[in-house]
Amino acid sequence: MAISLAMAAPAAAQTTEQTDDFAYNNERFADLQMLRYKVEGFERLSLRQKTFIYYLQEAALTGRDILFDQNGRFNLRIRHALERIYTDYKGDRTSADFQALTVYLKRVWFSSGIHHHYGSEKFEPGFSEEFFHQAAQSVGVAPSLINEICPVMFNPDIMPKRVNLAEGQDLVLTSASNYYRDVTQQEAEDFYTAQKDPNDPHPVMFGMNSRLVKENGRIVEKKWTTTTLYGPALARIVNLLRLARPYAEDADQQAVIDKLIEFYTTGDLHTFDQYTILWAGNTAPLIDFVNGFTECYGDPLGLKCSWESIVNFKDLEATKRTETLSQNAQWFEDHSPVDPRFRKEKVKGISAKVITAAILGGDLYPSSAIGINLPNSDWVRREHGSKSVTIGNLTDAYNKAARGSGFLDEFAIDQATIDLVRQYGDLTDDLHTDLHECLGHGSGRLLPGVDPDSLKAYGSTIEEARADLFGLYYVADPKLRELGLVPSDEAYKAQYYTYMQNGLLTQLVRIQPGNNIEEAHMRNRALIAHWCLEHGKKDNVVEFVRRDGKTYVRVNDYVKLRDLFGQLLAEIQRVKSEGDFAGAQALVEQYGVKVDPELHREVLERYQRLNLAPYKGFINPVYTAVRDAQGNITDVTIDYSEAYDQQMLRYSRDYSTLPLVND
Ligand code: ZN
């Protein structure tokens, strides 16, 4: 599971930290702002560690094409045609059409496909089909390919959404992501339900590494392995993992790599579980990595996992914070406001750390989560624990890049609130992320016999809400003061205010006019904020205030707001523990989906005047291996100067691992 950035533009503290001359902000286009992140401490690693990271980051970049293909069947073909035009077009490169094509290509790179990375709606090209046809032909793109992709790019009725979660529709047939082919939602659900044994205490994650297709009337799974679908990419990743293996930090980490190679080779789901158990238990090394089929947000049924990778090393200083939380995990579990039947009697091995990202790949690039908690399997987490990380250098880059954006001044209700958020906003935001990842996702348990997938399309939203509420409830707990994690009993109010403001108001800047809320994390935040608004009405806990034609959020009673977070946490945990589909559906549909069009329009207008990009993503640093005459690596250098388009073109050249058609 991934946690994404809560705020469209985080409210940065402008007081304490000094500015450094690192250029965090980079180019801006469409609704996107590119940032750079600093890999603090890389130079101080040993040669062995640098070499390990070098091979792992190569492996991280090598899976890029997999994600493009997972996100849509024509994405690789479209990227290919656009890149040919971008590099080779000899016509007027200053024309409006060519400029629009440039922006479109940059968005396709950013989203790993033709749909918005967050809202999942298809991009409107902004240049004419005639221009594209003529330009593609002029640079030698095959006419058959042009004819094939034109309707996909230009006809708004074809593949309009990557992930469709609209109630009452066939979510599989209407989603453009490439996880199912000619299969209905009912057929897909039946196919996987038939494989499940409700009495198996250790169920594998059926369907996580395959495409489900209908061939000659029969439904078959096409697995992703080194010799089947995505074989060329996975085989190259396996080779790089073999090169990395001798430099692993300990023997246990070598065993992790061996098991991952075995999984990529066989596609066996029991092997995958064994791999995740080894991975979750391998907590000693400084350097760690994720490489594989991981996040299920791109599948409307939440089964198929998108490919992603991150290579990282521990931030030892900041990790003291998360270690304090995990050492007290049992205390938090025992005191949580949920029904004791749904609590974990024994919280197992939650390992939590703050990490420095060295490279981002697949579904973490360029748009990245700021925290990750893995593995996803419920029983593995229960019996073997999970690893939870917050990515310190990315959060830091977001905060530094947001300095002086004017966002907080525009939307916060008064100066006292602005001061509060400036003083404690970054700190409590980090703490909330830690609580969400280290404790929230790992807390609670399912009642025996409850199918972990029973909440179906609502599962991701409910799970994120559960983790967020756990964090919200405890960020205000006196225990944090006692543990020395907050400097004041008032600090939590900064997090409460920004959370409510975001859920009720400012996250709407990420939604197109007329659209509903689709993305799981956004649905979760809307659900929590609107539920608390409504259930706190009689005590006027939170309210909307209109002033000079603008709407603000006012929190009147922070203590009661905490109580509401606790009540909702208890209810959400019950829904999850009992597998109450109807309960999940009612909560999400009533509070998490709909948008007030009037308020939406106002928020978009105010946001537009600030001239900020609602989404951000990262340009990776470039690692270069320095070799001696024998080819041995003698050093690995890091460089931050590569431009966004140069990076994307280089990746398409050097890490193009799949054919244009993967059927
Ligand atoms: Zn999460």
C-alpha cells in the first residue's frame, strides 16, 4: 500500500530551516510541477553499497515498459509514435499543434500512459488528428500503427477512463487498464472466487501477477514471468538482480533476492508469499529495495498489481522517530477505540523507518508515494509483520518546493490557524504519515473466515481510511508528548485543521469540473472529513464559514473532533473486520464520492489565481558507474542535472524492454 501526498500544496513551515541552493523546483506543464530530490548521504556510502545501489537502480528503471503496458494496451505504441515526432519532426516546431503535442507527450511520460495518473481520465490531445497523422507519417511511423492509435488518442468515447469505479457499471469492461481482456466483471469475480478456499488461513493473492483474458470462449490467465507475458523485461531485471546479489548487505538479503528471482521465473504465488516473508523480516540492512508487482489501485477489482520499484537507504537520524512508534505498537493497538474483538492481540514485528530514496521506478515514478507499507497480504502481515517506510527526502523536497506558494494564506481561515500550521504543520504531517504507515495499516484484524477481498471496489478506500483515522486519533494522544515526539499538546491541531480543510475543500483542486472523486486516498479523505462534518453538526464541531464570497473551514472543537475520528475508526474497523460490503458501500458512496459543484467551482477559481500545479513528480538523479580497465566498478557518481525530457528519452532508449505489442 502506498500513501500519497495529502495536500495539493503542503503548508510549509517558513521559519526554522535555512534554504539551501539545491534547485528543488524544475519545469512546469499542464497541471504538473516537476521537482528534484536530493539523495543526501549517497557519497558517504561504501563502494560496495554504492555498487549494490547501482545495479538495483538499473533493475528499477528496467521495469518501466511493464507499467506502460499495464496502464493500457496501446500506451507503448502511442509513446513510440510521439517520441519519434518529438525527436525527428522537421516541420514547424513552434506551431501550436507541435507545442500541444509536446505537452501531451510530457503528460504521457508522467502518467505512463494516456490517462491522468491520479484522476485516470483520458487526456485530450490539444492538437489535431490531421496534424498528428501527417507528423507521424513524416517521421516514418508505420501507417498501420498510426491508424490503430488515432482513435484511441482522439475519440473521447474509446477508453475514457483507466480505472472506472462508477457504481452500477461493469467496472472491468469500462476500465482501460490492461489487466483484463474481453472479460466481464462477473466473469472475473467468478474466476477468482472459484479458486478461493474460505478455510485456508494462508491464501495466496490470486490474480496479482497476470492478465485475465478470454481465448476461444475460455477464460485463461496470462502470467507475467521471465518466459511469458512481459518476459523480456523480467528476464533483464533478473539479470540485474543477479549482478546486484554479491553486493547485498547480508546473507538474508541475498536470500530475498534469490526468492524474488524464483518468483519472476516461475510466477508461483506461494513463492511470492515466501519472498515477501523473507523481505519483511530482512530489517537489518541499511540499503533496501522494492522491485515487483505491488500496488493494486490500477485494477477496479483491486487484485492485479502494478509494477514498481524504489531503492533506498535508511535515514538513521529520522528513523529514531518511527522506531519509537513501533516499539510502542502494542500500546497503541491496545488503546485504540475499536471493538476489542477487532484488535490484534499481539502486534507482530512492525518495522518502521525513514528512508532516503535513491531511485524511483515504475508506479512510483515520476509521481511518487511518500510512504509505503508492504507486503499487502493480510495473513503475511498478521503472522510475519510488515515493513513500513516514510520517504524523508521526498517529503522534504515537497516542503521546500512549496515555500511561499500562498496556498495556506488563501485557504486557512485566520492568522492564528496559519501560524499554527506554519509552526507544527510539517512535523505533525510527518507524524501522521508515520502513524498511518507504521501502525495504522498494521493494526486490527479480520474476524475468522472473512474474505480479505469482500469489500471489493471499496476495499482500498476503507483500508486507507482505517490507516488515516488511526493516525488522526493518535496524533492528538498525550502518549506522543510522553514519547517526546511532539513539543506541545497543541501541535496536533495543525494536522487536524489541514486534514479537514483538505478533505472538505482543497483536495477538490485535483478534480476536473463535473467529475466525482475516484482515487482511493482522495475518497478516504472526503469520507472522513464529511462524516465528521455531519456527525459533529449538533455540537458545531466543524463548520463551513463564508466570508467575502469565499468558503473556509473552521474547527470549533478540536477535542470533540478527535472523539469523532475515534468513533469513525471504530466503525470503519468493524466494516473491515466483518467484511461488511454494504456498510463499506454506504459510507464511501454517501461521504467519499460526490462533489458539491458550487463549492468545487469556487475552490478551483481561488486555486487558479495562485497559479500552482496541483500535482508534482520527481526527476531521478543519474547514477554512473566508473570502471577500471578490467571493467570493475571503482566508483558510482550521482548527478542531478538531467532535464525531464532528456531523462524520459534516455529511459525509452536504454530501458526499452518490451515490444510495442504485448497481446
Ligand atoms: Zn496507506
